[in-house]
Amino acid sequence: MTIDTATEVFEEHRPVLMGVAYRMLGRVADAEDVVQEAWLRWSGADRTEVREPRAYLVRIATRLAVDRLRQVRSRNEAYVGPWLPEPYVTDFGDTVPDTAERAVLADSVSLAVLVVLESLSPLERAVFVLREAFGYPYADIAAVLDRGEPAVRQLAGRARKHVEERRPRYEVDPAERRDLTERFLTAAAGGDLEGLMSLLAPDVRLIGDSGGLSKAPLRVIETADKVGRFLYAIAQQGVPDLSYRSLELNGGAALLVLSGDKPDSTLQLDVVDGRIQCIYIVRNPEKLVSLGNQ
């Protein structure tokens, strides 16, 4: 296999490697570092006996992600305020034509699910990602992690039970979410407190992630009254040279808020029965760097 061919093979599988690494780590920069390290190992390896490049590369990326996840856990423990995954632009386009497969991939990268995955051990998270998001057989996962298949099945069972117990039950039509997002934006920007309150579920939650580097709530805000009044107050303060851009983040409709041409924050909603159940706001500037060209 020539260098050019090796590069072509790696680039062919880059999306799945990035998908695995991001779901494992929840940060674009960390995932990109893992993919880059996987490339260095791939380019320097003896590839003459590699029969299945995809399996080989996924094994490398997964093991690197497990190692990195163990390293960054201490970083997250010292995080200021609530932690949310770094917003990740998802546009499956024609690469995932099957509707059911698209739904699985979108759900596995959603903010709600990634937050739950943070509470899994690195090995549980790896098994869950490979099994639930990418449909890998247990035998293949065992080979990736250098574990016995019975042990992998146990890890998968624990991870699935944990996620199912904690993941929110949000099933909403994408068009409905986009419509509610637009109505939410109109009410908030217009200072329409009554209209804003009408969109919120009674037990709505607002989670703001700033990492202590910008203004955002240091605790989760709960109930429609508290969330509505907080958003109303924020809207009154305004953002200099404010503009919005719609895009798909983490498998769902989202808003990128810009101050001038610089990303200020992202906003995404979870919707249940036509009401907003959860509001995610990311304002940590370090997590918005990758959105600068969107």
C-alpha cells in the first residue's frame, strides 16, 4: 500500500473515526487529536497484513479515546458550572440514506445522551458507542478493547441499563422542533414574556455552559417561572451587533448566536408534547471555536 493509497483509505474512514472519538469524548478538539494520532499510527504501521482497514483504524481510535477520556476526567471534575458537550455540526447528507440509521446516529450524538454518557466508565462508554451507535457485534468490540466477549456483554448491559434509566424520553418531529425554536427566538428577542412562558413546560430546565469564561448560570435553572424570567432578563440586556444562524448541531435544529461575526453562544431545545422541556446554552468560547466558519 503506497503513501497515497494509505491516505485515501484513511480519509475514507475519517468520518467514522471522528464519530467514535467525539461520542467518546464530547469535545471536538479532543476528538480531532485522537483522529490525528490515529493517522500517525496508521501512516507509520506495517499495513501489508491489514485485511480490514476500517476495523484496524476503529480499534486504534477507540483505544486512544479511552486513554484520553481517562486523562480528561480530572479536567471535567474541576469544571466551573454545568458541563455540556462541545457543539458538533452534524449533517449526514447522502452518507446516511437510511432513515432509521440516521435517527440512531442523531440520537447517539444528542446533548441529552452525551451528558448521560459522561457518567459511564471509559470502557462502558466505548462499548456503548460501538454497539448502540455503530452496531458493532460483541465479538468485534471484544477485539477492539482486547477483552473477552462475556466481559464486553456485561459492560454493554450495565451501560445500556444506566443510559436507559437516565436518558430523557424526547421524541419530536424535527419540523416541530424547528418551529418551536423560531417561536422561542421571536418571543425572547421581542421581550414577550407571556409568549415565552406559553412555550415552556412547567418543569423546564435551562442548562448553561460557560466554563467560567463568560456569563452563564452556574447552576441548572428549573421551572417555567424561573427560566422564563431569566431569559427575559437576558433578552433585555442584549448582545452587541446580534445576529442568528440556524444549523444542525448534535443531530437536531439549533441556533448559533453571533456578536458581530464572532460566535457568542449556541442554543438548542428539547421538546415534549409541544412544550420546551430543556434548554441548552453553550457560551464557553473554547467550545465555540469550531463554529467560527459556520
